[in-house]
Amino acid sequence: MRDALSRLLGARARLRWVHLILGGALLMPYFLLSQVGVGMAAGGVNALSSFPLTLAAYAAALPLAAVTAVFGLVRPLSVVAVRAMCAVPGERLAEGAAQSWAARGRTSAWWTLHLGVGAVISGMTLAVPPMAVVLITLPFVSGLRDTRLGLGWFSTEADPYVAPLLGTGLLAGLALCAAGAGALLARLAPVLLGPTGADRLAAAEERAADLAVRNRLARELHDAVGHALSAVTLQASAARRVLERDPDFVREALAAIEDTTRRTVGELDAVLGLLRDGDAARPDAAPAPTLAADLDGLLARTRAAGTTVTARQDPGPVGDWARLPAIASREAYRIVQEGLSNALRHGAGPVELRIRVHDGAGTGHRELEITMTNPPAAPEGREPRTTGGRGLHGAGERAALLGGRVEAGPHEDLWRLRAVLPLAGGDR
């Protein structure tokens, strides 16, 4: 019994009832317009003075509502109302305005159904309660029996105590109709307002694009800030240990820290600019570091942290790092930076770095190959080395975007990072 009453008069049922009354209110402009047309077609009479003409005006108002629902923001407004008042999960409803004609047709059907059924329930809500009150109070107010309310037949032989039962039945019927209509609309809302295949595809593409931007920002922040923090930490630690006996080294370390932080602030500003609309193209934004322009500085800052780096560079057929494709030069710099950062945090002993351009496996396409090795053992106090860190994963993503690959792990008693980037884009 309690469950039945909750279904009829609970909070969800009441909200759906209000939603139906809102639909009836939205039909009024269409109804008033159509009743004027129906009255003129009937010879200039008032359509509201005749029940058949009123029904005709109601029927004529529904096509008008259906036509207007094809345009505008009907679907977004309907979706907001359904989510708030009909207890329909949001993921089952579409986002944004309908684009395809199929989606517009379904939206039009929903709009017509909501307004049409809402108008009927609204009319019942206005008419039934006063009638029910009269019937329920009829046995207790003798004057009502003789009024011109169509109830004079209770004044003689009819039992006036039947009237309260009829009134109560009318109220129960109204609640039942409202609950049933609300449940029907709630069931049909995902069918008529749910996402189409095109909507799902557009949402998936939007999520994929957003995820790609987030991953790109995460890679840039990790590579720029992570490497800088590792280098600065080691430089400061080395300077602290020799502070009193080697002031020249301390001055060099402090200069390296200053240079590293200054460059990192510029890179951080450029990355954060991607988060602001229009800022990515600012003329004062710091350019992204490249292999041609910034490799020497990166090696110098790494060496200043106390790590020995031996670098061999062979531009090969390109002849000059500046002739590398710009995107390959940028991604190669970040991969080298991540490898050196990994060596600073986890490695021990000298680092050997080789960068060369060569013909890839006889295919005729040039490849940029980066190979970095150093002893795998982690010094005391540093984290053990793994192949599943964010930085190495990000380096793999960078290479994959260019059709290349990154391998990292133990190799002949050493730790090796090897990256291969195709250079099919030409020399520019």
C-alpha cells in the first residue's frame, strides 16, 4: 500500500506531474493561435464556447508545436527538464541541439507528446479538484444540493453520501492518470531524446580530442618540469657537499641552477598558454626547444649536475640538425631530455648518448635514431629503475605520434633507451 501511494504521490511522481503541467502551459500559445483559426473557419464564432470546436483547436495546435520543434534549442531545453523532473539518467539523453533530420524528427515527436499529454493532464488538474471538493462536501452542505451545478438530482431520492465516494474516486483517478502519463514520458524520453549514432560518435571524438590535449599537456609538463627538478636537485646537492672546499664548482652549479630554472619557467609558461584560448599563438610565447637549437644547453646542464655525458652526433644525409623536420626535432629533444632525466634520477655512472640519421633498414626512408646507455644500478637513496614510469611512457607516445618507437630496459649489463623516429616528412 505504501509503495502504491509512493508511486502515485511520491516526490518523483509529483515532479513528473509538474513536468506535465509545464507541457500544458507550453502548449497554450499554440492553442490560442489555433482556436482563432478554428473559430474563423467555423464562421467567426468563439471556439472556446463549443466543446467540439475546443477539441478541434487542441488537435490543430499539435501540428504547430511539432513544426516549431524541428528548429531551435528544443532538445537541449527538453533534456534539461527531463533530467531535473523525470528521474531519467543523464547518460541516456543526448547533449546539444539536434543536428540530423532523424534526431530533429524524434525531438519533434517528443515535444508534441509532452505538450499534448501535458495539456490533457493540466486540464484535468484544473477541473477535477473543484468538482471532487463539491462532491465530497455535498452531504454536509445542504445548499449545494439545490444549486445549478448539475447536482440537483441528489436533492430527492438519490443518496447524497454516494457523492464523497465519487469525489474521492475522481481525485484517485487524476493521480493515477498523472502518474501513468509521467511514467510513460519518462520511459519514452531516452527513445526520443537519446543520442543517435552520430551523437555518440561526436561525443567520442570530443572525448578523444580532450584526452589527447590532456595527455600532451601532461607530457610537456612532466618532461620540462620533471627534468628541471631532477637537475636542480642534483646540482644543489653537489654544491652543498663541496660548499667550503670548492667555491668555483659551487658558482658553476648555482649558475646552472639559475639557467635551468629560467628556461623551465619559459617552457612552463608556453605549456600553460595552451590552456588559455588564443594564448598558444602569442608572439611572446617561448618557442618549444628543439634538437638543433637546445641540445648543447641540455647536455651542459646535465653535466653541471655532476653526471658525465659523452655525446656522439651524426646528422648523416641531413648534414645539419637544423634541416630536420620541425616536429621530429622537437620530439627528439624531449625524448633525449627524458632519457637524461631518467639517468639523473635512477642511474649511476657516465651516460653515453648517440644521435644519428641513417637510412632505415634499406627502405629508402631516413630515420633519426637516439641511443642512450648508462649503468643500471641506482645509487643509494635513489628510486629503483623501471620501464613503466610516466616519462618513458610519454616518450613512447611521442615516438608513436610520428610512427616511431621507443625501447627502454636492461641491455648487455647496461640500461639502454633507444628511440627511432621516421623522417619521411622531408628536410625543413
